[in-house]
Amino acid sequence: MKRPLIGSLGVMLLWMAGSVTAHHSPAVFDRTKEIKLIGVVREFKWSNPHSWIELEVRNDKGVVETWGVEMNPPSYLIKAGWKRTSIKAGDEVTIMVHPLRNGEKGGQFRSITLPNGQVLGERDPLR
């Protein structure tokens, strides 16, 4: 009787630990601010648990900085009209993000204007 109970408890604890570490809080992003990034896509990562855009942005002094833009997973992006091929390295785009609170070069994706003028957002997982 104790072995099945202990085994079930162990499986439950492993499952809970995995779900806790699988995702981080969006509190790292300042959702009261939205900034515009204009730059060239360095890389687009279509992956779980988050897709990513690495964007080369020229700052006020003309220096190129690499920004990391976190997105939802592909399953949510597909529902918002995205394809794996929607953007590619070398594309000049404008991206709206909620910036990181700590001032580092990163943000939470809000929308993108593609080279052809098309605007894509992302499906909000809470809706």
C-alpha cells in the first residue's frame, strides 16, 4: 500500500516542479510602457516555450545594439496569422515591445510591421 502512494506522490511532485520551472513571470517587462524598435532581423527563432526575435537596432549614437524580443509560442502565433516564414534574417522591421524593467536591451513582443507594410501581432493566451 505504501509503494503506490509514495510512487504517486513522487510523480506528482516531479510534475509540479516541471510546471513551475517551465515558465517565468512576465513581471520582468514594464507593461506600462511600449517602445518602438526599428532595425534588421538578425535571427527569428520559431520555438517553444517562446519564439524569439533578435533585432539589430541602431541607437542614438549610431551604434548597433542587439535586442532580444520574447514572443508567445508558435501555436499562439499561428492563430494570429503568423507562419514560420513570416520574417527572416535581413528583414527591416519595426517592432513594438514592452521593455525590460532592468533597462537591458530586450522586451515582450506586441506587434511587428513587416517590410511589405503588413502588421502582425500575437494572440493573447489569456483570451
